[in-house]
Amino acid sequence: MKSNEIRKTFLKFFSDNDHTVVSSSSLLPEKDPTLLFVNAGMVQFKNLFLDIEKRDYVRATTCQKCVRAGGKHNDLDNVGKTLRHHTFFEMLGNFSFGDYFKDDAIAYAWKLLKDVFRLDEDRMWITVYKDDDEAALIWKKVGIREDRIVRLGEKDNFWSMGDEGPCGPCSEILYDLGENVGCRQPACAVGCDCDRFLEIWNLVFMEFERSRDGQMTKLPRPSIDTGMGLERIACIMQGKLGNYETDLFSPVLRRLEDISRSVYGENEKTDTAMRVIADHVRGATFVINDGVLPSKEGRGYVLRRILRRALRYGKKIGIEKEFLYDLSGAVVDIMGDVYPDVRNNHPYIVRVIKGEEERFLETLNTGMRVYDEFVKEIKSKGGKAIPGDLIYKLYDTYGFPVDITAEMAAEDSLSMDTAGFEKSLEEQKERSRAGSRIKGEAWAEGHVAALRDDVRNDFVGYKTLEADGVILTMVRDEQVVEQLDEGEEGEVFFDCTPFYAESGGQVEDEGLVDGPSGKAVVINVIKVKQDVFAHKVKVTMGSLKRGDRVHLVVDKEKRKGVSRNHTATHLLHYALRTVLGEHVKQSGSLVEKDRLRFDFTHFQGLADEELHKTEDIVNEKIMESLNVTTEERQREDAIREGATALFEEKYGDTVRVLRIGDFSTELCGGTHVKNTGEIGSFSIVSEGSLAYGVRRIEAVTGKGAVRHKRKLDNIVKHISRLSNTEPDRVLERVEGIIGELNTKSNEIERLKEEIIAHRVEEAVKNAEEKNGAKVVTMYVPDAKADDLRKVTDIIRNRLKSCIAVVGTREETKGMVVAAVSKDLLSTYSAGKIIKKLAEQYGGKGGGGPQIAQGGIPGDKIKAALKSVADILSD
Ligand code: GLY
């Protein structure tokens, strides 16, 4: 069975058994700080297990994209060494959210493997958690021999997503690939780390939630989470001995054989390298497709690690140039039908990979040399470890991810001073972190005391800009207070608020608080957490008291401006995708009253024509006066229907979908205009590079656009007045002026030279003779050091044999340059002449025998020049 068919068969089996087929989520968990990448099928359902979210199904089935490179489930080090581990893989799963439990989970799994996939029963083994008698009994009931059921401990048979979250005992189904696979030791048995007993399916009996401090609480309802690696089941179904020989990998290996001229299956070392490369290029392709760019931190760093590791392995099998970008084509050939976005984004993926390859290859050789030199030195001194600062230098200057250095160290039998490295890294991070804390978090920290559970607000600001609210609590200088008095500032929490809190790039509202005994202005609003907004206020009259019912009024002008700019960012996003292509993805934004900033993935600067087209499309959509509508939807439905979601945004179960006309659908919690016509007009102010592969556009709308245009108009008018020309001819005029200026500058230069030549003649005429040598001195007005040197050259050229000393002054500072022609060097030295002058006139300086320079007070320059001959005769 081909892997595409296995996927389909799996999903159909569970869909026939009343499971809703849910599409794979992105590899990037929705703002889940506990997780780097989605590492299992259950991640997108985490809140359903915890019962803090409900959907309209209680059974689901998925084929989920997963990455296990970093965090709790990290297979990176095993990739290549084994035949079964991957950074990226697809996990087939079925899930019950408080519906069926162990009985059905086991029955379904067994039926699918035995009756549908028709696996050989004699090769199958089962593991259960050491004291899970219930699971063992169910397995016996479905027909597994007792001696095939093995009980293992926590490490093998207790599953959790990360250090916290839903978890539970599990039961695994293994397949014996035969004695000739793996360690080939007589003692090899289920539980051995080798490739022989292949774990194909893990059934997790979700019963607990583990908290950060390790506490286990029972889940409200026992649930089921299962995971079967597609690559592994394909390996068995296709009668292979390892995942890399399945149709999911073999075309990548074939292409790699072409590129490297190595053959897979001939030599273990080469095979390992080829497996690492094949795995990593696939992982990189998918990670980039979901919006990650190589960087120094977090997910970007994982991506950098796998790309650079693959490159180093490429070098090991003799590939010296960029090749991964090309190899990613083979991944797309295999996966493009199932994941069409990977095919659509392929040109973009190629660019990201190629860019990273070019950058690393540039430093790889130098980095290796630095490493080799150090290692030689370490070894010659009998050292046993790579010092932390070297690991850091390789990491920081040469872009060697730590695991690459670790691999090289292992090859040289050296250990790593990881603690020293962490220290260097922490020091660097601390430097760059200073001052850049996330505002919301910083606020929340100071307000823990105030944030009782009942402090939460209804946000009514989508519908109205004025509302009444009751003051629930107030904070001043991090202390909870009962009252804020005139002139005082503090943070106020209401039960209901029309104020938008800064989020999703949109700045906060400002406005007024009108209470029974005082008034205040709202300066800032921070979302401390969902439905908890801290309103930073300054009391302008009387006082505000806890429990006061107050009237809240949002500043309409600011809100209106911000809303115009927010809707315009959606139009801009659409226009950029239309003009530049589908690879354009929003990577950040700032929406303010007067302007907007939009960051997006793209590789080159935009040509004027592209900028104009983009601007035109946005303005057309404004002129079409299209309705902007919002709708609350089930998240899964909205995504399925094609709504764009931002990577970093957290969306709950119900999401707000913002539609403009029939061409733009995005999940968005911001405020918007009701009709695009309200935006008025849109102008791009600037475009530039923000980071590798990320561009930034700044633009203005509405009154901001009018102001921008007026500013430009005023500049033109001013120039036209100054240059005495009509505005539409000012360009021509300015070009003319610049041309004239250039001609005049050249003329001035020429005249200056003439004057100097003339003065040189004068000076030469007045030259004194000392001991047979001609001494020429000259004062040069308005000169720089370079000019003085040039003048000494002219004199030397003119006389061949001479001593030339020239000087100038600028206000109080004087400067002298002395030069001695070669034939006089046995008697005189320019350096000495300058030293003597400096000594005599209170300055300093020096230089070589042929030319030297010094500084002396400006008012002494002329006297100094006059005295040169005397100094020489001393
Ligand atoms: N969530 C089950 C597994 O990843 O094995």
C-alpha cells in the first residue's frame, strides 16, 4: 500500500466509526509557550482533554504534521543513526474526548491493523503500563497471547505532551522486523533501543493533567489519544526494513545519490549521512512552509540547526556546494499532492534554504579551521574539553549550532563545556534583553495581587465607544489601593469596558473616565490576560474609588484612525499577495492612529512598479466601498474555509472572522471600519528590509495620507519658490542646478590648483639655502592635512632636491607638514624637523624621515614656518 493510500485508509476507517476528520494544524503551536513545535496529534486538542474548550464533536481523527526536534520529545540526535526516528513526521491518530475509553481504543486499533492493514499477527507485540491490568485484560480479550503482552514502566508506557499538560498511561503496539534487523543480540527483546521491535502505534489513556510543579490531577473525563507514525506503518506495509526505504523517502535518497555520487546501502557511514540529509531536508521544507525562518533563537534556531547539520553531513559525503534547496524538490514531489501548500510555496522554500546554505558555506570552512586550530592546542596541552567560549565563538561568529560542535567534539573524543557556553550565551542574551521586556507580561507581574479571579471585564468596544463600568480594583505603584486622587496615576480594572487593549499589533484606545466624584484620562490599556484589561489612568479632577460606577468614553478620533489603518493592513496583505505571490505572509504589524507598519515574508526589495501596483490595488478596494463584516465562527470551520490565521496569534475555539468584500478573510480581534470607503486613501511611505527574508512597509491612510501628501506638496512648493520655477518644472530646474554646481566645483578645484602652483613658484623663488640644501616654506590657507601633503609633493616635484615645510591654520589649531627629498635623507629627517618645531612652539607631532606632520598653535604657524631654516642650522 502506498503511503498516500495508508493515510486515506486510516482516516476513512475512523470516519466510518463516527470520528470527525480534522485537518492537521500548523507545525507551530498556537502560542503555547510550553511547546516549540507541534509534537503529536493531540496538541491541537489539548484544551478538549482538559475540558476548557468544547467543540461539536467528541471523536476525531487526524493525520498531523509533527516535529520532534527540541523540547521533551526530541529525536534529533537519533535521526540517521536509527532507521525509525525523524525530525519531521506524520502522525495518524484517533481521539476520544470523554467519549470511548480503553475498550474501544484497543478494539479499533486491533481491527484496523489485523483486518484492514492485514498485518501478520505473529509478529505483533503489545506493551502496557506496569500496573495497568485493565489494558492487559482487554488485549487478551481481543485475542493477544499472554506472553506477547509486556509490562514496562514510566519511561516507555506513560505519555505526556511536555512537562505539563494532559497525560496518562499508554499501551504500544510493536512489530517484530526480524532477527536480522537491529542489534542482533540474543538478548534483544521488546524494550530494546534497537530497530528490531518497531513501535508502530501508541494508545494513550488520557486520565491526568500534570501541572508545572509535577502535581497530577484527574481529568474530568477519561479520554483517548493515539498516535501511529505514518513512516513506520508504511515501512511495514511496504515490506521494508527501515523508514528510509519507503516511498516517503526513497525518491529523496535517489536524488541525493545523483547529487553526491554515493550509493545508499553500501556503507554504514555514508548511509547515516544520507539518512540525516534526507530527513533534515524534509523537516526544513515543512518547517519553512509553516512560516519559520532560520534565526538564532527558538524555532528559527531549530531550523538553522537541521539545515546546517545536513550541510555538514553533505560535506562528509563530498558535497561542497549548496544542494539542499535542490533536494527539497524531491520532498515536494512526494508530498505535494497531500500538502498542496508545500508545492505552492516551493519557490519561497527554495530561496530560504539556498540563502541559509550560502551563508553557512561561507563560514563553514573558516569555522572548521578555527575549530581545528583550537583542538590542536587543547590536545597539545592535554585538555579534555572544548571550552565554553570556543563553543560560543563558533556559534556566534561562524554560525555553528551547538550540536554540530558537539558532534565534532565527539569525533575528536573531547567533551563540551556546555555550562561555560550557556554562561556566554546568557551574558549575550542579557545584554540584548535589557529594556525589551514584553509590556503585558511586565505589567501582569506587578499586578498579581490585584488580579483576583473575579477581576475580569466584558469588552463591549466592538459595538460601542461609550459604556458604564464598575471599578473592580485599582493599583498604584504596584499596590492595591481603594482610591486614586487628583494628579495620581494608576491602573484601573472595570467589569465592563469599551477600551481596546493593545494586541495583535493594534495600539490601545485612549479616552476618559467620568465618575461620581472625579474624572480621569485613560493613557494606556494593556491586556493582562483574556478579559482582564489594565487601564492606566491619570486622575484629572477629584478622585476615583473602588466600587464607583463610572462612564467610560473612548477617544473617537484615535479609534477611527486606528481602525482605518487596521482594515488597510488587511487590504495591503491582500494586495501584496496579488502583486508578489502567495508566499507573502504577514509576520508582524503595528497599527496606530496615523500610520501602519506591515512586515511580511519576501526576499527582494520591491521595485517602484510593484509598490505602485500594491498601492493602486489598495486604493481601488477603498474606492469600491466594500463592506467589512465580522462573524463569530468555530475556529476549525473558519480555517477550513480558508481564513488566514497569523502564526503567533492565539485563537480560542470561537474566533472572529473579518471579511472584506469577497477576497479577504482573516481571523482578527482588532477594530475595523465598517466600509473600506472610510479609509479615504492609502499611501506607502517607505519600504525596506527588516531581517533576512522579511520586508517592512510603512503606510498612511485617511487624514494621515492627506497630511503625507501635503507634506510632500509643501516640500515641492518650497523648492519651487527657492528656485523661482513652476512646481511642475522644479525637477528639471533642480537637475540643472546640480549640474551647474558640479561644473562650478570642478572650476573651483582647477583655480585652487592654479593658485597653489603660483604660490609654489613664489615660495621656490624665496627658498633659502642651508648647507647646500634648498629650504622651501609656505603657508596654505584653508587646507586639510591631505592638501598640505599634496603641496609638499608639488614642491618636491618642482625642485627635486629640497626640504619643504608647509602649514595652515584653522582658528586656534595649526598644522605643519614637512617633507625631505630622498637625496637629503642622510642629513635631514622630516620627523626630526617636525619634532623640533613642536618643541619650540608648544605642539606635538612626528613621522618618518621623508614626511612628517605635527600640530602647533594656530597663531604660531607663520613664525614657525619662518624659523625652519634656523632650526636646520642648529
Ligand atoms: N500522543 C501519543 C504519541 O505521541 O505517542
